[in-house]
Amino acid sequence: MLQDLCVANTSAGIKVNGFTCKAETNITEADFFFDGLAKTGKVNNSVGSLVTGANVEKIPGLNTLGVSLSRFALKNLRFESNVVRNGSVVLIIYVYK
């Protein structure tokens, strides 16, 4: 069956190509929202960085899309920009050999 939407049913024990899909009647807006990426974390380690990750376990609406998001907080690094409240996208590509 072809589906346009497959929100993860994280409570199901079966995993096939990701989590199984929730019934459409059980899908809510909370399945597509995670406020952890908007919050500034405290950097208090020797490395000077903090990574907040968001994957299908935190945003069930990402199921079967192959998408993960991360927020990096670096202690002593400043990005200069003329745009207020701008965002950046970092693409990391790793080729398996």
C-alpha cells in the first residue's frame, strides 16, 4: 500500500524500514514538532560543544524519510552575519568504502 504519510508508531515492537505507521486517526501535530532544537543548551564540558539531536524517536513524523536534525552549540566560536535570526545548514556526507 502506497502511503503519503507514515508517522512512526514508536510503541510498536516491530520495525521494518523504520517504525511501523500510526493509524491516520491517531496522528497529531505533536508528531511533527520537537522544541529541543530551539532551546539553547549549556556548554559546560572540556570539548566546548553541545549537540542536540532530533531523529524519528523525537519527531515521529520523520519516519521513513531518512532525515535527522542536529543543533550544535560551540562555546568559543562566533558566526558573523548581517541577517537577524538566520539559520545555517551543514551537510555532512560520508562515503562508505
